[in-house]
Amino acid sequence: MAHRTQLLIIDPQNDFCDLPRAWWPAALPGQADSSGPALPVTGAHADMQRLAAWIQRHGSKLEGITLTLDSHQAYDLAHPAFWQQRDGSAVAPFTTIAAAQVRNGDFAPRDASALARVLQYLDTLEAEGRYQLMVWPLHCEIGSWGHGVHADVLAACRRWQATQHRAVHHVFKGMNPWTEHYSAIRAEVPDPQDPETGLNQALLTRLADCEQLVIAGEASSHCVRATTEHIVQHSGMAPDRLVLLTDCMSPVSGFEAAHAAFLQQMANLGVRCTSSTHFDL
């Protein structure tokens, strides 16, 4: 049996889950219909149900659970409200924006005074070579239903807290509108005006205080990938202390190759990649 095991659940939120319609919230007064997940990842609902079942089976052996929450505002450089096209029209979700396109005038921030700051951001982001800026649908808006945790995972965590007499540790990321924050460890481009976007050494220390760290969540192509890569890079933990529950994570549609490359990279480093049905504590 593994000792001193922690679980890290990355962004198990309603907006990322392809929830059946029966799981959607009821329509509010004055609305014709209810609104479902904003950025559903195919397979995420089943992922989270498998994760909840795994927590139920093994919760008594978990020393700690850390749960991250993607947390955004409507006005954010990765959301449509921030941008306009050359003719002033809206920028559609899932549009990628490069610094060269902004310099050429194809895209511009709606607030013209933000242009210099945006260009500096894009230049730095592209120099990192990890991601290109993506305009996502408005998702995980702070205070919204979509920001909330998948009901089965929430219930499993609630039961764990009641039986183990300890609280889940929550980590909020993405509240700064001037940088993307896929990883729970640090923003893609830390904002020097905001320490919350820099390296989260307290979280790294918390996660490293175990013999085994189990990782699950959404989406494997982005936030799970970025967080795990930064843990490997910055925590000092040997990769063989990490476990990825591969049937408790899925990629954003169109990013399946990034998912496969991530799992292969981690396996090559010595991270254990296995399914929840084959991994017992």
C-alpha cells in the first residue's frame, strides 16, 4: 500500500463537462431555456464520475485533496469581450491570435489603450513556445453555475471531508484578466504587478509533502498538462512519485495530439500513467 498519498484534482468544473441535459440548471425567470456548459470537453462527465468513484473507494487512504478552480471574469484577454476584428466586429471563440496579426491590425483590443500591454504579452508568450493565445468562450465565470464543481466530485469530496475530518484545499487561478493561467503553479506569463500569477511556491510545497501525488481533472490538453509539467519542473519531486489517472481526464476537442504527446512525455520521464480501475492504494 502507498503511504501519504495526496490527490490533485484540476478544474473539475461544470463548464468543462459534457453534462447530460438533465444535469443543466433550470432556466431563470425571463429566460426561454436553460444554459449548459460553456466549454464542454468530450468525455469529461464520465471522467468525473470515475474520479468520484475512485475517491469513494480510496478516500480513507488519502492524506489530502487539493482542488483547483479555473476562475475568470468576462473581460479577459482570452475571452471574446476583450477583442475586435479590423472592422470592429466580434472575434469568435476558438480564434488564435498572434502578435504579428495584432501588429498588422487584423485584431485589436477593444480598449485601444491596452495595445502596448497586449503586444508585450503576446511577444513574451510566443517566446515561451508553449501556447499561442486562444480566445475561448466565456467560461468558469466567477459566481456562475459553470464555475462550480461537478456534482459527483463535489459529493465525493464532501464525504471525504466528513469521514476524514479535514478540509479540501482549494486553489483559484485565472482571475487576472491580463494573462492566461492554465497551470495552477503559475500563469503562462506572470504579471509583475500581480504576485498571484507568479510561481505558487506554497502550493508546490504542499503537493510535494507526500510520497505519492495522484493527478486527475480537465482538460488533459491544457490545464492538467500545464500543471503537471510545472510540478515536474519546479517541485523537486521525482517523476515516479506522480500518478496520472488517464481515464479521469480528456482533451479539448481538436487537441487530441497534445493529449497524447503529454502522456507520452510524462511516461518517458517516469510518471505512472494508469487508469482509475487499475490503480489502488
